[in-house]
Amino acid sequence: MPELIPRASKKLLIEALGDTRVVLLQGARQVGKSTLADEIVDTDHPAASVNLDRQAAREAARSDPEGFIAGLERPVLIDEVQRGGPDLLLAVKSAVDKDHRPGQFFLTGSANVLANRKVLDALTGRVETVTLWPLTQSEIEGAGGNFVDSLFSGAPPQVEGAPMGREALVRRLAAGGYPEALRRNEARRIRWFDSYLESTLERDLADISDAHKLREMPSLLRLLASQAANLVVPTNISKGIALDRGTVEAYIGLLETVFLVRRLRAWTPGIGNRELRHPKVYIVDTGVLLHLLGADEQRLADDDQITGKALENFVAMEILRHAEWSEKAPKLFHYRQGRDEIDILLEDRAGRVAAVEVKASATIRARDWRALERLRDAKGKSFRCGVLLHPGEGTVPLGDRIFAVPFSGLWA
């Protein structure tokens, strides 16, 4: 694997710096934010740089935010901006209100600093946010396509000769998408994931939260991993952990803020009732998911329960990452209507939909895509494409706008 893997989000960031006063590159620790930001300011958008991981800079930013910002040469890259606290972002807002030139502040953060309502309200209209997720398989493989855009074009990837069976996916799922984890063998990844989770839960959460029971976070995260790709019901989770329902909801939100967990809302055809059903929960990186479950590559290959959970989590998070730089910029949901369930449903701003169902078996039957057919018939022309992803050999049409596609279509 090459030392520096080109990131699909780079183009988005360069475009944003060309017309927006503040650009925030956010994402989990160790996904390559600093590397990508340094690459951009070295070649595409020259800027000064300051890193708030360094104690002197951090203390200056916290003690006198407005003075700190006023003293910076612009344009400037501020790395790990969440370590400066919310008042630093308010000082950025004050500065760009006086000077409307684009590209003045290029920020990176390992926590979603815009989750703070005060900061979000202050920076609305002044900031563009790009999320950098762990590497997609298409980035790792050097493929240039976007799976989400292919769905909305009605022409999913045409794959031939893909390796059949889930065994071919085991290494990909277990390694995940963090560059450092990808460089390690299975035994060394275990130690890396241990250290990664410890530092994220202890350091990044402490930067953004004054909660007093953060010691319960590791238990909550493991519990959520056991529920991955399932509906998340806070009342049920609270029964298995020493936290009340409201605290569970707040803590899941914090885990989303540091990009360890992602919830997908339920989709329904109406606009006003999308918040009424329970969301599904996913662990953002499948390597982290398997680590939390205590599952190694062999168990992933042999245990159907682990495999099914891991495959849906893997597909949902790959599609989420593709959606970040998709031309259609769709929203992701899960779908339940009567007896019909579809793992991932995407909807663009024009109301057009695409849908993906995940199967762990190479052998598929008509009932496996029946829900896709019913959704197609209900949505008519606004239904762009339905795909059944499975460990098969090649792309096969299953009917009007419905296809079976090997998992490798995600990085074709």
C-alpha cells in the first residue's frame, strides 16, 4: 500500500477554500486530516499553519481567543481546532465578519465542533464543512468511481470475475480504513485499536464534554457494537448499562461527535414524520466494530451472525463515505414499511431515491429483492436504481432498474 493515498475529498476542500471564508475539515483521529490539510496548504492554497496539539499554542488560544486570532497571518491552517474551545470559533466568526475574503481560515478538528449550538449559530453562512472518513476501499485500490453517483445514474458498476464467497472480504473488513491499522498485521492491529479507542474516548470526549460519567463510554460503545446494523432503542440500551435513557441518548450523540458511531434515520415518503421511527446504529469503521466485538478474521469467516452484522456495517459506511463527495450529495436512511426492509436508502434533493440491500450469501433468490421491487413500483420514475450487494461473481440484472452486484462493485 502506498505511503500517501490520494483522498477523494481533496477536490471539495480546494473548491470550498476558493469561495468560503472558513473551511472546516472534520473527522475521526488518525484518518489523515492533517496530512491532507498540509498537502493542500503546501501546493494548492498556501497558508501559515498552527497546531493546537502544541501546548503553547493551545494555551494562547484558550486564554485570549480574539488576540490569538488577530495575531495570525492569514490565510491560516489551524489544526485540531476543537482544542482551543468554543470561544476560539467565535473569535474566528468575529474576524471573518470584518473581512469577507474566501479561504482565510482552514480548520481541522477531530470532533464535530459545530455540534455546539452556540458555535453553529455563529458560523452559519460563513463555514463549509467537509468530513474526512476512514479510507474507502476505492481510495485504497486507487479506483476513481463513485458508487453513489452510479446508483443515481441508473447504471451500477458492471463487474465480472469477482472472487466469490465472503472469505475474499475478511481481510478488508477486519483491517478497516484507518491508514495506520492498514499497515499492521492482525496481532498488531489489535494493539493499535486498543490505544486508538482509549485516546479518543479519554481525550477527544474530554475536550468537548463536561460529562461526569465518561468512564461508562467504553461499555456503551461495546454495547452499541453488539447492536450494529440494528435499530437502536435508548430505553433498551439503558437497561444493560448504568445510565438512564436521556444520558444514553446524549452519550450516543457524543460518540457521533467524535466520529466513532453513526445513526441512520428511518425513511418514509412523507417529510414530517421521519423522526418518528427508531434509527439504526453503525460503528463508523468495521475494523473497530470487529475489535469491539472481540472477533478475529477467522471468526468473521466462520460465524454467520458476526458476518452478517459486519457486512451490512461495512456497506453502509462505505456508501456514507462515497456520499460525502458524491455529485448528488444524498442523505442516507434505512427503510421499513410493513414487512419490507431495505438496509440503505438514499434520497437526493430532487426526491429521487436509490436503494441497497446486503446479503452475505452468494446464492440469491427472488424474495431477496422483493422489497426493492415494491419500492420501485411505489416510487415510479423517482426510483433510480436498486442494488442487491452480495459475494457473487458478476453484475446481473434482476428486473427493471434492479441489479445484483458483487461487493467489489463498491471499489470498481
